[in-house]
Amino acid sequence: MESTNYQYPSNIGIVLCGHGSRDPRAVDEFLNVVDKIRSRLPNIPVAFGFLEFNRPIIRDALDELRNNGVSRVIALPAMLFAAGHTKNDIPAVLNKYSAENGLPIQYGRELGLNSLMIGAAGARIKETIDSYPIFPLSETLLVVAGRGSSDPDANSNVCKITRMLVEGFGFGWGETVFSGVTFPLVDPGLRNSLKLGFKRVILLPYFLFSGVLVSRVRDHSMRVANDNPNVEFLNASYLSDQDLVIDTFIERIQEVLNGENFMNCALCKYRSNLLGFESEVGYEQISHHDHVEGCLDNSPKEKAHEHIHAHCPYPHAEHPLGPVTLRT
């Protein structure tokens, strides 16, 4: 666990930027993480806000800090990987607020990939293994389910997590599937993976919180399990407030203060000519959430939001193992 002896400036405040969810469990889990971070930083004001679905919105959180006398803010995206929300939506909200209110805001990194996050995922897998200790891991298939993004850099990081866990534990094989947007999706990905012949599968949803997408992962995996009664499916928990996740949030704050806050731009589709995504280089940094901040599901603004959610069309939306299968 990270030490809390770090000396923080007296005028600083922290804002944690969440996405928001239709599922109240996900909101409660996010608030629990906020409380744990506050307990690690007892002398620093920590506020939070959401991009959509819930209140307070991010602007409200910044107002709270400014009204409490904070003159410098560190904003952290409470997200696993850097994709559209982290690279565009949150920075657009922060930049607009900073310009309108003269409040300096430093933007920290997403949780990303480090030994702590790999350890947090490993701890969730170990909880499952400890509950079923009789099988050899070399005869077990690990399947990691990620959120899925139109950003290939974020998707590739889920694949890297899978490989690190496979080698760390010594699983027989590892596969990566996604809940949406990209391919392979959970259902076709699992069915293809079972062709390898493994009779035992551990499924890890590599998500920070519960919600609609985690439920989708569970539902689709259950459908595959029901069609394959000779295969044992074991479900690991998502990350939530695992101690190493909280450690990573603290590490990201300290990176900003130490001037060590570096995002991975080498594989960013907005800054480099990635194969298949060349048309998105230099895309304007805007937020598509301005019109739906704080809106509840099924409101007119939220319904309109569903039609313009994507910044750029995903080039493989019709892939037979990907998004097109969700329509069937």
C-alpha cells in the first residue's frame, strides 16, 4: 500500500472524473473509491463529478473546490485506459472551465498499465482460484473481457493485461474479448476460444465498476456456458476498490506533482498514423457530453445523445465477430 507521507501543497484540490452509469451500484462503487482516496489524503479536498447520467457533473465538482479556496486542481480520469472519454471529453470540459474561471487545472493520467493494476487484476483471479483450488492452471483458459473502444491503443492494453496475467499465473491459454464497439465480442469470442478444447474457463471482467456492460459480459458468457455444459465457467470479480487500484490513483496524483505525468502518445490515433485509423490524426478535441451532462436515462437529451455518441465511425463496425452481432 502506498505511503501517505507525501507532502502536498496547501492550496491544491483533487477532482475525480467519472463517466457515470445507469446502474446505481456502479455509482455507489465509484463513491466508495472516492471515500478511500479521501482517507489516504485527509488534508486535501477531494471532489468528484460525472460526464453523464449522474450528478454532480464535473463543473459542479470544480465549483466546489474553487468555493473552498482551492487555487490549483489536479483532475484525474477515473478510467482504466485512455480512449475518447479520457483524451477528448474530459479535457474539453476541464479546458473550458479553466478558461472561463481562471482556475489552473492539471490533468493526470488514466489508471493505465502498471504493476499495481496487474496486481489488482491478479488479486481478483486469485480469489477465484482460492475458491476452486483443485484444478491445474495449465489446463485452464483465462478470458479477459474489456469494455471495447474505437481506440485501438486502449483495446491493445486489455490484450497486454491478458498476456501478463497468463504468464504470471501460468494459465494454459489466454484470450481477450470485449463488451462492445470492437471485436471479438464476448459471445463469438468465447465460442471461438472453446474450440481450443479447454474444459475450464476463468472469465475476468477487466472493468473498474459494475454497470450495464459488466451485466452484458455476464449475460453473454452465461449463454455460452449454457450451450457448453461440459465446460466449467468460473467468474472472477471486476476491480472495484481493490487496494492496488487505490494505490494507483495516489500514484497518478503524485506523478502530476512531480512533473512525471506522461501519456502514451506514440500509439494515440489522434497523434500518429496508426494503421487503419489514419483519418483521425489531428481530430479536434471536443466533448460530445456537453448537452447531456447530468441527464438521466430516457430524457430527451439522453435519447439524442445515443445518436451522436461516436466522434468518428469505427472502421470495423461490420466485423462478423464484433458490433454487428449485437443487432442479431
